Amino acid sequence: MSVHLVNPSDNSFGTAVITPRWLFVLAAATPQIVGDPILVDESLEQIVPESIKAGDIVGISVHTGNALRGYKVGRMARERGAWVVYGGIHATLFPEEALELGQAHAVVKGDGDVAWGRAVTDCLAGKPEKIYDGGLIEGGEFLAARWDLMRPDKYMWASVQTIRGCPKHCSFCSVWRTDGQKPRQRHFESVVDEIVSLRRLGFRYIALADDNFYPVTLTDLRLAREQNNVARLEELTALRTERFQLMKELARLPKDMVFFTQITMEAAEDGDFLDAMRKANIKGALIGVEAVTPEGLKAVRKDWSCSGDEMVEQLQKFKQHGVHVLGSFIFGLPTDKPATFDATVEMALKAGVTFAQFVMMTPFPGTVDFGRWEKQQAAHPTLVAGVPITRYWLIPPEIRPKMFTPHPTMSSDEIRERTQKVWDRFYNWGAIWERSACTPNLRARIAFVFLSKLYRQMYAGTGISTDSVRRKKSKKWARWTSRQCKKLFQARPMPDLKSPVREPVPGPPALLHPAFLESESETRSLTA
Ligand code: B12
Ligand code: SF4
């Protein structure tokens, strides 16, 4: 018998931008007794049904966007006599749906690092439980991925997670609810060893698949000190110190390595942190800007973020410290007006963000927005092809609306068209060429142009467009461009590369305070 792990996708491009990390982590979690699992990433190519035999175990990961395809794969596998197990964020939130529509034998909720092994063992014994609660494991328990099972020629970037969870509570985001508000930080040694194994294979571009790379703000530290909360101050300082240790180690890796992460804009306050990022070759970060007006920020519960010129300045700080920004903006918020679209793109251009994404408001399950919408819909549910709109992921993609929640003043079409125009303006050839000046040489500049166009095509071209000819053309273009980009990202493998030698530290590492937590003596009196 074999174990198969399937990453479902309706769109196969032959080459993918980023490795789906769960696939390689679950491979590491697969009990040795069943041998190496067979990994199928459908964003490369679709699964071959004949590869599944009776008695095999098939693990399928679903997020909301690929749930429908995932259920189809599961039904196919069950029909062929396999054990079917689901996991991932969507299955965590809707286990009953996976059992019913995906014909699962079992669903693993939460983290799979430990629970997947139990599910496999029980399937082998012919007695899987319906639900396994993987919960939220500690950072130290996160498994390193099995990169030896990856096809390196198929991906541009590999992904390594350094931290899970986020202390914020944005209304459109499920992370703080499903992954917790307590940051779960992985030991930096494990992160670095994994990155070294990827560089050996020829990967120099690594996406740090983090919820928020800056888990401790200066305000958090200040508050803990003002409240005389020594335990909290120690805890936060330890987290911060380990962030710096990680970055120090990353800085010792081959100089051609490039990292990219996700971070909140608050990091602009911390020059030391941004400098450490630059030295660590963390050259870019996705920042959820979401909205540019105070009303918009309040609507998404991000009123801790600044707006207007202050926002421009904060975004510019990243670039000044050598960290490029991929700004992420949401359109379709109830506070949006027609003028918001131009104001947003102008802000993005003024702030000099290197990349930007403009997504349309989607109520993802598990979020505050989703809960509110579901309540509103409860009395008179809107149906599309017989499916309640609050289960939009079950509507066939060809007839699925592009927006789900009505806007008080604009139609969905108006929002979609205006969003498309914003993408077109931000990613026109002239604007991209101008932005590409930030690269060090012509080769990098060409890579930048290709990547910008690919990014725009993959997100805006296939997602927003309602016109099927445009969508098809867009997919073809994305397929061709991704092949060219792959070549630009390839690096010479370094099979002999070793992890940097770590000197044994006598006792716990010295805790790193920011300057405002001042003199050593005051710190000692607080933590004594
Ligand atoms: C890195 C990341 C990205 C990266 C890389 C994506 C990639 N190809 O890997 C980028 C920036 C490209 C990205 C894009 C998007 N992302 Co994203 N992303 C993440 C992030 C931060 C980490 C994902 C990750 O790699 N984690 C590491 C792995 C190891 O963890 P994991 O996937 O959760 O898997 C564990 C468990 O879930 C479980 N498990 C998972 N699968 C299975 C299967 C089985 C059988 C079992 C037993 C267990 C199991 O075990 C694993 C190990 O513990 C998550 C947030 C999060 N905390 O999950 C959001 C997240 C997954 N993204 C999200 C979204 C919405 C998107 C976008 C739609 C954003 C947008 N509007 O464009 C796109 C969609 C891209 C796509 N088509 O997949 C949402 C999904 C919400 C939902 N309900 O589906 C999340 C949860 C963030 C959020 N704000 O809520 N994303
Ligand atoms: S959107 Fe970002 S900052 Fe807000 S809760 Fe989610 S991960 Fe945290």
C-alpha cells in the first residue's frame, strides 16, 4: 500500500511559484513504516486516478479556494477503495463538509505534524476515527519539511515557516482564530538547517511562510514595562531576542540567498529590526495595508495602523532600510467609494511599494466578517444554483459570483472593473520598468519585469476577469511566463553546504532589549 498526499488545484501550470509547504511537512510526519509518501501537487499537474489502489491512504489538504476540487479528488480516491483523510484550514473549520461532500473517512483539525501519524496508523489498522484534533502545537514541535521528496525543477521559491499565529485581530482574517494570537516561534536552528538543505538543492529564493514575522512591537514591550509585568516583559523579550538570533544566523548563509516574509506595518518603528532583516537578506515582505483611509482601517479592525502621509512614510521606511514591500490592499469594504480606487493606487505608487496586490473583499470562513454575514443571511439565504451564498466555495467556479457581500453603494461589477483598472495602472509596462530600477543589474531587472507581469497575470488575470477568453489567454501567458521565470530563479546547487557552526552558549542567551528599555541596570532591576 502507498500513502498519497494531494494538493488539489483546478489550475495546473506545469511550474509553480511557491512550494505548498504542508505537503512536505506532512511527508515528514508520515510514519516510516509506510515508506515515503507519493506527493501530488495539482498546481503542477493533475492526479492520475489509476495511481490510487485499494487500501492506499490519501491525505488531501483543503483551503477554501480549492475545497471543491479537493472533495472531487477525495470522492475519486474513496471510489477506488482508498482511505481518505482531509486536513488544512478549510477542513479544520468545516469537518462535517469534508466527511459528507468529500467522503472522508477522517478529518484532522488543526496542526497535522503529530495527528497525521495517528490517522495513518489507525487507517492501517482499519479503524480510523472520524475527527482527530491536532490542536495548536508548540513552536518547538513544528516538523522540518522533507525537501528530499521535492522536484526542485518545478518550483521557483521554496517555503519555510519560522512562526505561526498573530496577536492582532483583523476582521477579514482567520489566522488569529485558527492559529492563535500567541506567536508560536520555531527554534531558529531548525529553520536554518532546513534553509541550508534547500540551498544545497539550488534554491536561493525562500518564502518565509509566516503569519507575522514581527510578533513583538515596541508598544507591547513598553506596556509590559509600564504595567510592571515582569513575566510578560521577559516572555516578549525572549521572543524578540530569538528573532534577532534567527536573522543573525540567516546573515551567515551564502550571500546570494533571498528571503521574503509577511509582516505588519508596525515594524517600521523598529530600525534595529529592519536593519537586521536587511543583513539577513530578507529582501521583501508582504504588508497587509488593506485600506488607505481611517474609516477603511477601522472597518477591518486595523485602526492600530496609520493612514495618509504617515502611512506613506511608514511604507517608505522599509525601503530605506533595504526591505522591499509587497503591499496588499482590499477593495469592496463598506467604506469604499469610487474615489478610493484612485486614492489607493496613488498611495501605493507614492509609497514606492515594489509589488502590490489588490484583492476584492472575500468573507473567509472563521473570520469576524464571515460570522456577521452568515448571521445576516440566516433569515433569507441567497441561493446560487441551489447553494447558499455563504457556502460560495461549493458553487461551480464558472458561475460563482466574483463578490459575495453586497456593497452599500457600488455594484459588484463596478468594484471588479475598478479593481481591474487599478491592477492595470500599477502593472503597466512603464510603471514596472521604473520600479525595476531598484535591481542591481540587467539580468535582475529583466527578472523583475517578468515576475511583475507573472504576478499580475496569476492574480488579477485569472481571478478577477469574468471573460473566459481573457481568462484562457491569461492562463496561457502565465504558463509561458512561469517557465521563463523558473530559469531566472534557478541557482547552482551547493551539495556540500553546511549549517553555520553554532558556538555553544553558556546559559540562556542575553536578552535583547530595544534602546528605550534603556540601561542594563534598569533592565536588571526589572527582571531580577
Ligand atoms: C504562506 C502563505 C501564503 C503564501 C504561500 C502560499 C503557498 N503556495 O504556500 C502566499 C503569499 C502566496 C499566499 C497566498 C494566498 N493565501 Co495564504 N497563507 C499563507 C500562510 C501564512 C502560511 C501557509 C503555510 O505554508 N503554512 C505552513 C504549513 C505547514 O501549514 P498549513 O498549511 O496550515 O498545514 C498544517 C495544518 O493545516 C495541517 N494540514 C494541512 N493540510 C493537511 C492535510 C492533511 C491530510 C492533514 C492530515 C493535515 C493538514 O498540517 C500542517 C502542518 O501542521 C497561511 C496562514 C496560515 N497560518 O495557515 C495563509 C492562508 C493559508 N492564506 C490564505 C489566503 C486567503 C490566501 C490568498 C487567497 C490571498 C489572496 N487574497 O490572494 C492566496 C491564495 C493562494 C493559493 N491559491 O493558494 C488564508 C486561507 C483562508 C482559507 N479559509 O482558505 C490563510 C489561512 C491566511 C488568512 N489570512 O486567513 N499565502
Ligand atoms: S491580517 Fe495579518 S495582522 Fe491581521 S490578524 Fe491576520 S495575520 Fe495578523
